[in-house]
Amino acid sequence: MTQRCPWCGTDPLYVAYHDTEWGVPERDPRALWECLMLEAFQAGLSWITILRRRETFRAAFCGFDPARIASWGEPEVARLLADPGIIRHRGKIEATIRGAQAWLRIEAREGFSHFIWKHVDHAPLVNHLPDMGAAPTQTAQSQALAKSLKAEGFTFCGPTITYAFMQAVGMVNDHLATCFRHPSQQ
């Protein structure tokens, strides 16, 4: 029987996310930005809520194309606030627009992937957690990443959100040591 991290339960969408996405190193700069923005929308909610709406988010935010979103203003914010398929939170929507503007600056300067991954020396950190209760909610690396993002103009990116982001994009592998996705089990 395949052993998984218990957080994904039995929901097929959540199991597929656990098995194929969570903890897999992502280097694509646009995909990294999308995940960071979705993690910001998740603040105060469960990840499955965002996962179930991810395609609607992608449609509402034009495929999370930072070049398009960076120029958005009040008409687009109003449109998004009226969209029942996403999380309708003005602050988070406006943070996404500011995040697109920051992404463009960082991407032009050094590359967003490089900017993100330098916080773990460009290699995934692998933890050996005996149970999910042993997983930290933030680390020195997530605190440093949050500080760097905020200095660039990002909001809704505190150290707890950035740690969840780091787990999601494989900067940190927090699959349980007994999970088939942990490197020791492969």
C-alpha cells in the first residue's frame, strides 16, 4: 500500500496534487509567481479551497501573466471583486497586481527563479519529518524570503505563507519520511 502524507486525505484532487506537484522543484518563473499569488489568496483558508478554484483563478487572472496584470487598475479590481469563482478580497487582488509589477522588475534584473531559489542556495532542502506535527510553519529561510519579497513590493507574503510556498514549489521537501514522495523512499 502506498503511504502518503496524511494532509491530502482521500480527495482525488488533493491526492493528485500531493502525488504530482507538492514538493516537486519548480523553476519556471511564471509558475513560481502564480503559486506565490495563490498562497497569498490561501491565507486564512485551506489549500483545498484554492486548489478547487485554481482553474477559475487562472481564467480570472489571464493565466497569471504578470505582464498583463501589472497594468491593471480599478476596472479589473472591480471585475475580480464581482467574480464568485475566486476569493474576492480587495487586498489580495491588489497585492497580486503589485506582485506582477514587482515580478517584472525582478525578472528583468536577475530572473525571478534565481531571486526565489537563492534563499535555499538553489537546491531543495530535504527534511526527515516523522509526522506532520514536526513540520515547521516558518524557518530562517522563509523569514529571509518574506523580507526580500516585501522589500521588492510584495504583500501577503509573511514567513508562514512563504514557507508554505517553499514546500509547494519544492524548495523544501516536507513529505514525511515514510511517504513514497520522500527522497529516502525512492
